[in-house]
Amino acid sequence: MLLWIVDFPAAWAALKAFDWPYLVLALLSLGAGYVFRILRWTVMLRATGADTTIGSSAAAFLGSIALNNVLPLRIGDVVRVLVFPAAIGISRSVAAASVLLERVIDLITLVICLAAGTAAVGIVALPAWLERGALVISICALAALIVIVLFSRKLAFFIKLRGARADRSGIVAKVIEASFDILTGLARMSRATTLALVLVLSMLGWAGETGLYGFMLTGLGISGGAAVALVVMAVATLSTLVPSSPGYVGTFHLAALLAVDLLGGTQAQAASFALLVHLVLWGSTTVAGGIAMLVRPDLFRQVVPGFARSHS
């Protein structure tokens, strides 16, 4: 679809007119956003009693992002849950609970950003597919957060009680134990003070990514300020929920292009923006994650015994 609707010569002309100093500001803003996300994940892990350092959290977090960029279907998240925990001193259950809560918080934050951005820009009506999608996402995410905050501890003790009465052997025992550990981790992470800090860090993290979009839009000469950047960031990021090719190629570009076009940019500007911002996002996070995994090869010791020692 991109190849069909984009005028690539016009997009290339718009790209050549880009004001490149804004690229440095965009990268700095993106970096700040990822610092807050790493801090958020560290806070969540420490809430469970884990003695995790910010450096270890950063290596695992950035490594999973890089793997998401080069592998399909968000495999990096699976690796962060199943492979990386042993190297950073946490259990797989704690890692699974943290990623689950992280995703719920991110969805809520993105829907809030979309609503705030459209209200500030003054968009009367969004495309029907986007309105329906945002509504479904917000309802599901809020319901999940309510369950986590109010019922995770009760569900954990219920499962423990039922497990004590059940046959504690084989797969059933492992499922019961894992479910109890995940729910216990969610209960600890969703305490009022921890959850409040996580929400603040989430807002700051997405503000950093919004800055990336804002500076890239400004560099291309698309006006609108922070509100426009907020809308484009929310639409483009929500598109990555769709299972896609490695690095969200296609889904991300189409969503970013349509968002910029909706907000008044020319098709050439929109196409240039979609291609350039994805290259910046994908390239910077892939390089950062690749370096993190090279520096910390022990992240993979869970699946390859002796790998860290032989590559140190």
C-alpha cells in the first residue's frame, strides 16, 4: 500500500529539505525517554524484592528492544521474560509480571496521549477505525489495571489455596506455581506508591518519544507543535500492536503517514516523515540494544551454558 500511494520523488525532495540539526535533538529526546523507561522497569522489579541494578535492567531492556526490531511478533519481549532473567537476578515469573504491567500502563498512557493530543489540535472526528481501536484498547487496558490493582493478591492466595488441594505434580503444579508467582509480583508492583511512580515515569518516557516525533516534524517543516507530535506518536506506536514483520515495517509507516496526512501535512512530507522517523527509531534502538548484548553476553547464559565465559 505504501508503494502504491507514495510519490517517492516528491518524498525524496522533502527529505533533502530536512533541517538536520533537529535530528540531534530528536535523538537526545529519544534517549531521555528510554532512560525513564529503564528506570520504570527497575522500580517495578525492585518492588518485588529483587536486587536489580539499573545497569542490568538497561542491558536486558535494550537487548529486548533490539530483538523486537530484528525478529517478528515481538519475540524480544519473550526473550526478556524467558532468557534474560537469570542474568539480572530475577525469576521468570517476576519478569513476566513486569512486562505485563508495563504493557498495560503503556496502553493507557498512549490512549491518554491520543485523547489529549486530538483535543489540543482540535480534531473534531478521528477515522472510525482509529476511534474504535482506541476505545477497545482503553477499555481492555483499564479493566486489566483494575484487576491487577484490586484482585491480584486475592487471586494469588486463591490459586495457592486451590493448588494445595490439587495434585501437585507435573504440568499442573508448574502452572499453579507460575500463576501464583506472577500474581504475587503484580500485587507488589501495583502498590499505591510504586504504581504512582511507575505512572509518572511512564509519562516521562513517552514524553521523550513525543519529543523525537516533534523534532522530526519540525525538521520537515510540518507545523503544529507538541499536540501534533503527541497524536502522531500515539497513532504510530499503537500500530505496532499489530503482529507484523521485524521492526514493524509496513504497519508503522502506514500509520505514521496517515497520521501526518490527517493533521495537514503534504503526502510527500508524510512519507518522508514515516521513513525517516522509523529509520531513526529502529536504527538507534537496535544499535543501543546490540551494544548492550555485546557488553553483557551473560544475558544468554540461560539458553547457552558457558556462552558468557567463552565470549568474555
